[in-house]
Amino acid sequence: MSLTAALLAGCSTDISEEALLESDGTVEASETAQAKDIKKDSSEGVDVSFIENQLLDIPYASLSEAQQLDIYLPNEGEGPFPVIVAIHGGGFKEGDKTGADLAPILEGVNRGYAVVAVNYRLSQEAFFPAAISDVKAAIRYVKANAEEYNLNPDKIAAWGGSAGGHLAALAGTSGDSDALKGKNRENINYTSEVQAVVDWYGQIDFLKIDEQFADSGITPKLGERNAAGSPESKYMGRSLLEKMDEVKKANPESYITENDPAFLIQHGTADPNVPVQQSVNFAENLKAVLGEEQVELTLFEGAVHGGEPFTAEENLEEVFSFLDENLK
């Protein structure tokens, strides 16, 4: 089953910097309702019929109806099970925890992993740092309730593609930081640290995307990313160039420390949505701090944004081998 995470532009929302700071990025209710409609209409459902043990629509925080997660447990084994936190893509503006882009991650259930699929507030509902704050709150929920669900709170990976890759990477590097918690205060005594990250073609340094596409010769599918209408600008609540300090806070590279988990980063060299140089630079910066052995970078020559060869059986073997090494 192919990975279908796609970055798409959304509707503009104008809000002052002061209002953004006071509201933690929350958008008005009419925008929130629109976000829910887009999320539902745009998500092709993933087949979970093979999973016997499903716990669905569990609230992990209380700021929004979007803050829910699904837990899928292996059909066999006694546990406690290592956990993969699955983070959907969709340009920060659409997608769902039941979307088809999570199909490769759900293969983990057949390999002894519990998969926790997370919904987070989308950009029509709340701007940065809402989405990453939600992901971190979901990780804390998993740890706080690990015994109830037969999960191993010390063996957790974050895995996502595209915008989900960005959030997985940011969760990985900021796990030992007090930054980006937002207004979520549930289970605040637990950390959001994870032990491994799988980042599939995630955006890393938003401010360099346009420059990198120009250097690569690849025509960007979504146009200029510094423009106010780009997915990243809408995620930040304003044109990237108008919020450069905030954009730096959204960059996973800003939080790299020697305590960060192991990373597997994969990207297609012909990706028209996220330039491959985003992952190349990120891997280099991680290696400089963590060491070569803690960071794996796989580049697929001629591959675009998702699908084959990421979801090929051969590559999934590589991904789960990485996870087994770090979580089992």
C-alpha cells in the first residue's frame, strides 16, 4: 500500500502576532470547523481489519476534539510492547490518524510493536507550536498510561512522512527540552523523549526550501514556500519571512543535543514537495553531534514524495531493522 502524504496549500487566516502569542496559536471557531471538514474529506482510510486489538479515539489532552489517538496492539505476544507513535502528513492542514499514509507504519503490529496513531491540531485550527505540542502531549500520555495499555514507556519511536516527518524529527530533537509544550499540561511530569525517529522526507529548515529548490533545478510543486499561502506559512500563521524568529523555533535543528535519539532519515532525490537537501543537511547536523553510528540517511535516486520505494517490502525491512536495533 503506497504512502500518500501530500503537502497542499490551505485557506488564509490573518491574525496579529499579539493575538497569536496570547492564544497559543488558536484560530477562531469557524476556522476550526472548516479544518475538521477538510480533515474528514481528504483522508483515505487505512485498512486495520487485520488488527484484533484496537482502542480508538482516546483523548490525550483537553484543548481540542482533535487531540485523540488510536492504539493498535499486536495480535500475539504478552508485552509490554515497544511503541511506534505514527504521525500523519498532510501539509499541516489536513490528514488524519486513519489515513492511508499510516499503512506502512501499521505493519509494526505484525512485528511486535504497538502503534499509536495520533491526531493533532491542524493549521486551520491552531498555528505553531500547537501541532508539535500535541504530539509531545500524546507521547506523555503513552508513558503515563503505559501499564494500562501494556506498553513499554522506555521504548518509543516517532515515525512520520512529510509534515509527519517534520513533527517526528522535531519531537526527537526537542524531547529533552522544555520548549514547545504549548498549553497542554496533561501528564506534564512525564517527558516526551523518544528512543528512535523515522523521518520520511520531512521539512526541516523552512527558510531554506525556496533556495534549495532553485539550486536543485527541480520545479517546486507547491510554489514559493516563503509566500503567505504556502503550507509552512499557514502552519506558522503568517508568511515565513515575517516570522523568522518563530520559524527558527520550528526547525528541529535548533534543538539538537547529544541526548537525542537515533535517527533514520529517508528522502527521494527528485522530491518536488520537499527538497532532498533538507534531509541531507539535517543528517549532517545530527551526525556532527550524535556521531555517524546514530544517524542513517537513505536517498532514493529519482524517487519523489512518498509511495515507492519507501513502502517497498525491502525498505520496510530496513526501517524495522533500525527500530528493532533501538527498541528491542
